[in-house]
Amino acid sequence: MYKQKRKNPLNEMRWLRFKLNRRGYWSAWIFCLLFVLSLFAELIANDKPLFISYSDQWYFPVIYQYSETQFGGEFDTEADYTDPFVVDLINEEGYIVWPIIRFSYDTINFDLTTAVPSAPDRTNLLGTDDKGRDVLARVIYGFRISVLFGFILTVISSIIGVFVGATQGYYGGKIDLFGQRFIEVWSGMPTLFLLIILSSFVEPNFWWLLGIMVAFSWMSLVGIVRAEFLRCRNFDYVRAAHAMGVNDRRIMLRHMLPNAMVASLTMMPFILSGSVTTLTSLDFLGFGLPTGSPSLGELLAQGKANLQAPWLGLSAFFVLSIMLTLLVFIGEAVRDAFDPHLQRV
């Protein structure tokens, strides 16, 4: 007969502790909702229709490219759905379903009647930037890039940090000694100056920035994991595993790593918020994502350069404030959930 898998009472208690922190619990739900919505940014903010019905045929411009001639136009190039001529052609024999926001992050609104950056109105709910692009669309796409960058950087740097810390703590001796000296030297490298120098040789992009930041951010968990492995390697159950002939890899993964991961998991939300702040800072200084990319840091820089348009700086400020506040609240709830001294359930 099928046996029902037994639940881990320790994990159940941690989950209950996390839920008891109402601020962190609801922050996690709100952050997840915002992040999931941002993953579908192309369906929310886009200058291409979601769906077109033309001559009893269905078209999905968000996914596929269609030429203007397919809608009765004259050119074989991709149809420009912001052109009133193309829209009229489609409406003559069908209809168009548009996204909620009819601008992508790089769409320029050529129908503005005022100088850019223009103030918020019914068309551009958060106004436009100094190039006539919709601020709300850029905020949505910028939020997604910031969170994805932070997630990837946090995961990769945490894996490297845990591996290095576990190796140093488990083996000790010269490995630990030389490892600590290397970390002391490497952590003292001027990251910003290196980015400025490298930017003069290579145009920065998402993956280039990620690689550089991983090279200097993996040390955040080394100290915690190293200390936990140094503490655990002399425990009786580890000595017993050695006596039974269990190999080092199995001892590290099965017997010691779970103890170190408790402290590591409590740090990850704070590492994530730090990663988002780092990308925003680099974009603000002009050493981040390529020009034109949807970036909260670039929007802050525009707000600084256009003090007469406060909606630019305020939009980026409130998005960053809400994002980082939610991450801090989630981190506090995770810390309470894994705190062995907290007995309230």
C-alpha cells in the first residue's frame, strides 16, 4: 500500500512562525504578486496589440511578427500598430484588442502636445521621460529586470559562497588559512572603479554586469557557512560518520550543510535587496545596463537631471521603496521562522 509521506514537524513549526509574522507573510504575498505580474509585462504594457481579428483570421502580434501587407497595407515590413493608417485598415475588416497600457518601455509618444518630459495625464498615467517614453511602462519593465537580476545574482553568489565556506570550515588548516587571506584581498578590490575601467573596453549588458557582480558578491555567506562547519566538524555524529567510512562529500552534504543552510536562508532576502540596490546604483551612475534599457536607476538619474519633472524621481523612488521594504519585511519573517530560540507558535 501507498504510504503517506510524513511531514517534517520542524518545517511545519517554521512555516507557522513565518505566518505569525503577519507583516512578513503579507509582504511575501504582495511581492510575489507584483513579480508574477511583471513577468507578463509584454501583456500589460506594449505598443503591439494582444489580439487582432482581421478577415475572419486571428493574429497575435505580441508573439508573432506580421507584415503590413497582411492587413491590406503597402509594405512588406512589420506592421507599425501605432500608425493610425494601419489601425484603420484593421478596423475596416476586424477589431483590435490592446494591452492595458499601449506603450512598451521604448515606445516614444509622438502625439504629445507639450514638451518632454510631459506631466501625467490620461494617456501616460505617470507622465513621460525626457525622450517621450511612458514612465509607467518603463517602471514595470524596470521592476522585472531589477528583481530577475537580484534573484540570479543571489542564487549564484550564494552557491559559490556556501561551497567556499563549507570547504574552508570542513578541512581547515592551510585551506582555511589561504582562503581567508584571499578573501581579505579580494574583498578589498574597488568594485566600482573596476566597473568604470572595464566599461571603457566593453559595453555593459545584463550578463556582463551579472558576471562582474558575482565575482565580487559571493563572499557574503562565506563567513557564516565557514563558522557553522568549523563548529559542526567536531560533533559526535560527524566523528561517527568518519569512523564508519563515510566519504567527505556525503558528510558535508547530508550531515553538516543543513545546519549551515538555516543561517544562509535567513540572509538571502537581505542579499537580494542588496543586489537590487547595487544594480540601481550602477544605472544611476551610468555604468549599468545599456542606454535605453528599462532601469529604475536610469529613471532616478533622469529625475535628478529634470527637477522640474518630479514625477520621474518620485515614480522610481516609490517603486524602489516598496520593493526594498517588502524584501526587508520578508527577511525579518524568515529570520524569525528559523530562529531556534523563538518558541512562540
